Amino acid sequence: MFGEMATNKLKYINLFPILVFEGIFLSGGVYMWRKPRRQSGYSLTEMSVVLVTIGTLTSIALPKFKDAVERSKAAEAFTYLSSIRASQERHQYIQGTYAATGDFLDMKSRSPKFFKIGTFRSGETGALEDSWRLSLTRKGPSSGYGDYTVTFGQDGFVASESTIVDLPKINPMKFSEED
């Protein structure tokens, strides 16, 4: 019996009953305690619960995150076109007509990173003296929304010529009616 493993059983050594917990008996009746083994790690059930929770949160949050990212990119177009509008108004005040290209404008903002800039054209009156239009078209991947346009004129956002009005999740202006 000496030297063998004992686990929570009543053992008789030298005719004396001894309650033995996890440990090892050595010769001469000496008992040496050994730390009980502890299981480390997580059970399969715990890991499954964590993975299901992460998957559920991801499925809820990811589409909203993608919409927010695309909305911020669309806001870039609105900001750029607002700068163009202000510069066009200054040009029209000084020159008496709107500029036909961006080269004649006094703006210092950089070109939009995610949009292709169209060309200036006359607005509803057909002459650059009193109306203009400029459209930006989304280039590259757009989180599943495809190409869309944002159009501004002398009066601001032109919903009737902008396809972003059909995408309310990413439209920072949230306009749906025509101007």
C-alpha cells in the first residue's frame, strides 16, 4: 500500500484507520500532500455560448456599421459640392456669370476621394449666367449600394437629379422630395 495513490477512501495502514485525500503515501507511514489537479480552459458549452453571442452581435452591428461608413463617404460629396456652390456664388457676384470649370473658382478644398467629378453644365434656364449643375458619381465599391450620384446647383442640393435620394440609409441629407 505504500507508494500508491489514494483518493478519498478509507485505508488501513498499520491497523489504524486513516482518511486519505489526494496524496501519496511514502515508506515509514509518511504522507506527502500533493496539490489537486485543476482543470484549465473552457468547456465546449462555454465556448459555444461565446461564439453564438459574438455571431449575433456581429450580425446586428455589421450592416449598421457599413451604412455609417457609406453615409460618411456620401457626406464628403455634400461637403465638396457645398464648397463649390459657395465659390460659384462668389464667382457669379464678381463676374456676372457662373464658372464653366473649376479652374476659375477660388476654392481651396481637395477633390473628393470616393467620387468622380462631373463637368459643370447649365441648370434649368439653359445658360450659365443664372444657373448651373454639377454631379458627383460614387466610384469604387459602395457597400452594396452600387453607383449613385449627388447633384448640386445654384440653389443647393438637386434631389430630382440625384440618385442618392433612393438610398435613405446612406443619404446624409435625407431629402426625398424634389426641390
